[in-house]
Amino acid sequence: MNFISIADISKEDIQRIFDIADDLKQGRSEIALKEDSVAALIFEKPSTRTRVSFEVAMAQLGGHSIYIDSRTSQMSRGESIADTAKVLSQYVDFIIARLYKHDDIIEFAKNATVPVINALTDLEHPCQALSDLYTIQEVKKKLRGLKLSFVGDIAANTANSLMLAASKMGMEVALVGPKNYMPNTFYFTKAREYSKVGVYDNIKEGVEDSDIIYTDTFVSMGQEAEAEERKKLFAPYQVNKTLVSYAKKDAIVMHCLPAHRGEEITSDVLDGKQSVVWQQAKNKLLIEKAILLYLSEKG
């Protein structure tokens, strides 16, 4: 089994991963990695939290990891993804990949004989989405019936994974962004099969009665050439005290990081009493450990 897309996993799969995470927190997990398990981390894009948390996860579970910068691998000289996946499968127990193109991680999964984990592509960030939902459940004690407002770039990879995962767990999702700026059609349509998902350009309307306010960078990796244009487009959707005041009084604020303070979010909100950003970041390690054990359990 692989962990490529939120579209591939069920509500029951998500809950099982959360149960494993709970067991890890309580020190009662009965699942273990195979002795001396090794993960290959193949990264085309920069990473701080995802790379470090997966390396620490493997170490704490008794395994090892090998970081492979794609620019220094034979992939940079033309070796195919298929051949790379077949070879690495002979050496390692997991392939964890952060790639530009989502089609490339699908190609990895098709050709690997070990589990492949999506550590971010242009379309999805599934590990992040589960870390986010686990944090919400930890703070709010439930998921079903809560309203999550994603503010800013509602067509980004994090938004795709989060809206689909949240809707599968019975949450309402409000996507709040500029007029005529629409989310990815596939993820939006799929999410609406499970729960209420709406698109709003009016900030107050989109954030009203929200339990969770979520934002992400306005300029994702690979979009640097559009930076100034995107910052101008999304500037009115900055998460600041005024925007937060439109939500419920006990609403929490989330950001998957890295944060660009003064752009998509202000420092007083990021560091404020309603922010659970650091708890969210901490839980990334826990959920990635749970995902590794879940895939081991599935064989």
C-alpha cells in the first residue's frame, strides 16, 4: 500500500492512523517497523519540517533514513523514475518523495515494490492534511460538524488535501479567496460528495461561524516568478486580528509553515492565544510515525 493521495484513503483509514498516533502518545503501540528498516527521502523541493520529521520518525521507530537530493542523483542525468523506483525498492523499505509533479509520484508508486509516501507535490500534501486534522481533533475533541475556513490560495496543494480530508471526516469547508479564483475542480467536486464545501470571495461571509481559520503561503514553491502578482492578488485575504474576529470566539488559527509574517498572516495572530501552529508542527512528527506504522501494518 502507498500513501499518495487523500483521494485514495477512506475515513476508516484516517481514523486508524489517528488511533495509531494516540497509541504512540500513550506508549502502547503494538506495531513496529521491521528491524533496521530504511527509508529513502527523495526531494526535488526544499524542506525543513517534512524532511526533519520523517528522518526523526524513522530514527525513533528504530529505523534509518537516507536523504537523496534529486539534483545529485542519476535522475538529474536522465535516469527514469521507473528505473529509480525499481532499484531503490531493492535497497530500502520506504520511498518518501517530495516532487514537483504529482504524476511523477504516481509513476514512482507504479514501479516501486515498497510503500511510497507523498511528502508534497504540486497537487497534494496528504501528510500535512492528516497532521492538521489530528491537531484539530486534539484541540476541539471532535471533527464532525466543525467548520474550517481556508483563507488565501484556495487552489494550492495544501488546500486540495485538507478540504478533501476534512470533508471525509464530516467537516464543513469554506474556501475563502479572490473573486473568480476557484479551487482545483477535481478536489472540490470530490470533497462535495462527502460534506458541505463552499467558495467565498467575501471574507466575513466565508469566515463567519468558523471553528478553524487556516492559511498558507501566497507563493508556493515553483511559483517564484509570479510572486509579486500573487502577493497583490491575495493581500486582502491576510489572516489578521480583524479577519479572526469574524469567526467564533474560540476559533483556532492554523498555518502549515513556513510562515511569511506580514504577508499571509500577521505576527500577532501567528503568535497569539488562538494559534495552534506550533502544536500543529509538533504533531507532524507523530502523524508521520503513525503513517509509517500504518503502512507496515498493511504489509
